[in-house]
Amino acid sequence: MAKKNNQKYAKKYDIIIVGGGPVGLSMAACLAKFGADLKIAICDRKGFEVPTDSRASALALGVTKIFETLGIWNEISKQANPIKAMEITDSGESDISRPKFLQFEGEVAPNSPFAYMVPNVATIGVLQKTIKGKVDMISPIDIVGLKTSANSGSLILANGDELEANLIIAADGARSNLRQFAGIKTTGHDYGQSGIVTTIEHEKPHNDTAYEHFRPNGPFASLPLRGNQSSLVWTEKTKNANLYKNMEYSELEPIIENVMGHNLGKVKIVEQVQVFPFKLPIAKDFVANRLALIGDAAHAVHPISGQGMNLGLKDVAALAQVLINAKRLGLDIGAFDVLENYQSWRRFDVALMALATDNLVHLFSNDIAPVRALRDIGLGIVDKMPFVKKQLIRHAAAISPLSGKVPDLLLGRAL
Ligand SMILES: Cc1cc2nc3c(=O)[nH]c(=O)nc-3n(C[C@H](O)[C@H](O)[C@H](O)COP(=O)(O)OP(=O)(O)OC[C@H]3O[C@@H](n4cnc5c(N)ncnc54)[C@H](O)[C@@H]3O)c2cc1C
């Protein structure tokens, strides 16, 4: 072990994961559990202390199976709330009434809701605890470059050190430096929208229902947390979002009640209000020499359909399966043809979801009368088609994909 700047790290790893967000940590947990003697490190530019992310994520049922297979869902689920129903409404800027256009019963099977709302801090906290002692956790770290050869990849650190591995996995988020170091371009655009995110306590019960109000400036979602609390993701034009963020909470709370249509009664903000700009960067390649991209580093989609982390965790399930199969067959886990199996497995699912999400954003973020009329007719028709609704809910649960083979971990099968 080399020891510099109070950091302990080995001369060479089998795999180094860059980025200790929910996706990178899940990758580390899967490899630690099923990768037998693989030598793994995970590094982050921030410390691995208790995270402060105030967001909560809707995790699809299939994706929670990954955590179940890792043996940690029981602990995470203590802080999760099921989503048993979903109501979608559509209103114009000046509309007073808020007709219900689409309603889903959220169970894919008896007592199996299609998704759970989980605070990000719960997922991250449990994952950090799970990998402690099994994976080298290196932080804070300042990576200034990436060097690859035929047999390995090296992270170049600001202090001149190098960290070498057979394979480097980039899970360093939407603005991934590793992606840039590898010269991988992205496609996509800036929505000019931002999400105002916070947690509210409300007077009336949410009945485990997720509400999504489509409004001209973007959707407003309230998603059920434990007790009488909900997580808000309120999409607005970026300049409005920053205005709302800087308001006194006593001024903002009645505005939230109005936008929500008073369906949950009086509300109180109980978490810091944060603003996240929404962009759509999709990497043109998910792999390069000795490098694989996962999670937001590979694709960051608009949260209108709550699929970003779900897509990232599906990457984890697919890449873990590819790597562990390769290792059992005695193959080089960082070889390009092994990594290409991962890329071809995930690319189509990601492209479909990015396209569907992008279309939803454009279809619903406007107030043009004919477009509104068409989408409302569309939603009304879907609402009257139980079979279509069932298929949509199964897809949202990540147990019945529109494309490709489902990774074993999503089916609750160990690797
Ligand atoms: C408002 C909002 C609501 C959302 N709601 C949902 C939802 O309901 N359901 C859902 O599935 N998804 C949702 N998402 C998407 C979800 O939050 C992301 O997809 C998810 O956080 C991506 O995780 P990640 O680990 O890939 O990246 P991140 O969470 O961005 O983590 C990246 C990590 O890498 C580290 N890092 C970055 N650069 C470096 C570097 N150079 N060196 C070392 N470390 C580095 C960072 O410190 C961080 O810890 C939402 C997103 C937003 C913005």
C-alpha cells in the first residue's frame, strides 16, 4: 500500500470506480458481493461522510430487486414509501379547475407497488455502510487526467500520483470529467428549465399517491414520502426557479399550495429548497479503452418521468453481470470486446427512455391550445385502456422492458 496525503491505496486494482453517488456505490456493492476476489476501489472528490442531498427518488420495483439481492433492501425500505397510485392532471397558466386525465393504480401484483420513494440519503448511507471494509474508499481525491494503455487505465491525481486498474468505471455524474478525459462527446440539449426541489409536510394524507400536474412552464410533481410528507420536484423556467428559491419560506408555501391545487391542504417546507438545472447529455459511447461509463456520466435525463437513477442502476446490473461472467470465463474484464457487451446491452434502452422523456417534456411544457387538446385527448384515451395502462406500469416498474433482456439482478437473481 502506498500512503500519501493520508490516503491509502494499492499500486493496482482490478476495478476503480470514480464517483461515490448512488450509482457508483451500487456498482461497488455489486462487485464486492459477487466479484469474489476482485480488488476494488471507489473514489470521490467529496468525502464519504453522511450525504446532504435533499432529493428523494422514485425507485422502480425491478430496481429495488438489486438491493434485495444485495441483502440491503430491508434496511433501505425502512425509509421508503410505496407509490400505490398516480394521478396526472393538465392545466393551462390561467386555468382554475384541474381535471384529472389519467389515473394509475400503482400495483403490478397484489402488495407489489410499481415504485417506492426513497430519500437519496437513505440509499447512499446504507450503500456506504455495505461496502466499508470490502472496497477501498478513497476521498477526497482530485483527478486531473486519465491515461490508458493496452492493458490498463490510470487516473492521474493532482499530487502527481497515479491509480492504476484493469478497468476504470466512470460514475462521476452528468458533468463527468472522466468522459471528457476520454474524449467521449455527448449529444443532447439544455431544457432552459430547472427543478425546484424540497420536502414538504402537509395537512392531508397523500394516500401513497404521486401527483403530477403538467403546467406550461413544466411539470409539478409531489411524490409520497413516509408520514404526511412529500418530495416536490417543481419544474420552472430557470430564471423563475431561482426567484422562488430565494423567497422566504412563508412566502413560498402558499404559492406551492396554489400550484398543487390545494389537494394536500396547508403545506410547510421542511428541507432546504434546492434548484437543479435540467439538461440532456447522452454520451455517444458508453465505453472506451479500459473505461466504462455508468449512471448520469453516460446519460442524464429530465426527471419528468423519474427515470435517471433507475437507468443508472440498470447500467449497474448489466455491467456487473457482464464483468462477473467475463471473470468466470477467465477473460480480461477490461478488454474492449467485454465492455462492448455492456454497451450494446444498455444503449437501446437508454436511447428509448431519453427519447420518450424528451418528447414528454416538449409535449407537456407548452400552453398552445391545439397541442393541449391533443395531449388531453391522448391521456383520456390511455385512461380508458386498462391493458395499455398495465403495460405502461409494468414498464415503469422495470420488470417488463420495451427492449432487450432484463439483467438478472433486476429479476432478484444473484450473479
Ligand atoms: C430534481 C431531480 C429529481 C430526480 N428524481 C429522480 C427520481 O425520482 N427517480 C430517478 O430514478 N432519478 C431521479 N433523478 C435523477 C437522479 O438523481 C440521478 O440520475 C442520479 O443521482 C445519478 O446518480 P450518479 O451516481 O450517476 O451521479 P451523481 O449522483 O451525480 O453522483 C456523482 C458522484 O461523483 C462525484 N464526482 C463528480 N466528479 C468527480 C471527479 N472528478 N472525481 C471524483 N468524484 C467525482 C460526485 O461528488 C458525486 O458523488 C432526479 C434528478 C433530479 C435533478
